[in-house]
Amino acid sequence: MFELNKTLTYNAFLLLWEQLKDFLITLGDMGQVFVKVVKRILLLRINFKETLEQSKRFAYDSLPISLTIVGMTSAIIAMQLAPELAKQGGADYTGSLSALVMVRELAAIMSGFAIISMVGSSFASELASMAVSEQINAMSVLKVDYIEYLIVPRFLAGVLFMPVIFIISATFGLICAGYVSNWCADLSLLNYFTSLWHGLFIRDIFIALLKSSFFGGTIALISCSCGCFTKGGAKEVGLATTKAVVWSFLVIAVWDFVFASIFYL
């Protein structure tokens, strides 16, 4: 007799529904946390010492991996782009195209992925460990506002310092692309950096900074939400960390599409 619940299609739809439901729950948790965080920021209930500590983790500790990812990606793109442009007589446009790609998309999205992998996963695992060991409940019993002490500093660190990481990473990526273009297409650095300024626009820079700020705040909110609402044991801590990383990747990709649709469509 045919049993629907044993078919591959049924199990695939069931898995998709479970993932969708989990994502909607995460968005709901994130919305609640965001409202509470904004309320405390407006009331200036900010732990500045903890904010500085989280800012150091967000900006300084994650910078090497961000520079590595953005630098290697920009070098690979220049390695493929510069020789083809040189064949068509457009080598002088390498700098302009590199600036356009790097500032509008590459630096922000690649830095975001690096931050998620290193900082976002760390936020989620730390808060999930605190949640399952009932440290967050203990803070509530002791009349300590865990939102103010744990989440607000991480959110502010993401919003304020993700643009800083973008600026440094984009600059480093453009320099790497210039030297690679000089090496593989015999494009002089003077021509590269001269054409670079023709591809840089103040509007694009401000949009990228705003987008980076949204990325940083979103990563912090999702990671903290996945961590704080964890229940269970060690297994659930790992699942919460994985969920925070996956959903952060997805949401910043959506944010990137939204910004591109609003400002460049």
C-alpha cells in the first residue's frame, strides 16, 4: 500500500517546512530583541566598557581574516579581468572596474561573510552556552538586564565597526588588485590608480557604508537571538551556532539584494 510519509518528495517538503518554520521563529526572536535593544539605546542604557570590548573583537580580531578573504578574492578577479581587458585595448579601465566591483559589492559582502564565520559564530556559541547553563536566567533573578549587558554592546559593535572593516578591506583589496594587474597584464600602477578614481563615487561609498552597518547589526542580532533563546544541552549549543551562521549568510544576501534594488535598479 502506498504511504505518503515514506516518499522522498514528502520528506523533502517536510524538511523545507521545518527549515522555514525555524527561520520564521528566528526572525520573530530577532524582532523582539531588536525592539528591546533600540529601547535601551534610546534611553542611553549602554554598558560602554563591554561595548569597547565587543568592538575590539568585532573590528580588530576579525580584521586579518577579512583582509585575507577580500584581498585574495580581489586578486583573483583582477587576475582574470586585467588580461582580458588588455586584449581588448581597455587595460586602462581595470582600476575603474575594480573600484566599482569592490566598493559596491565585493568588500562589504566578503567582509560580512568573514565576520559571520568568526565573530557571529562566537557570539552565538557564547550566549547559547550561557542560556543552557542558566546563567542568563540567573542574571534576570539578580535584576541584571541581560539585553543591556550582553546584546546592546554586540549590536553597537556591529553597527559602528562593520563600516570600518569595509573601508580597510576595500582599500586593501584595491591595492591587491592593482599589483596583480601590474603583474599579469603589465598595467602600470600609475595608470591603475589614476583610473581607480574614475570608478569611485561618493554616492557608492556612502551606500556601501550604510549597507555595511546594516550587515553588522543584522549579524549581531541574529547571532545573539539564536544564542539567547537556546534550550537544552551541548548539542543545542552547536545547533544554535550553526543556525546563526546559516541564517546570517541568508539574511545579508537578502539585504544586499534589497540595497541593489533600491539604489541601483
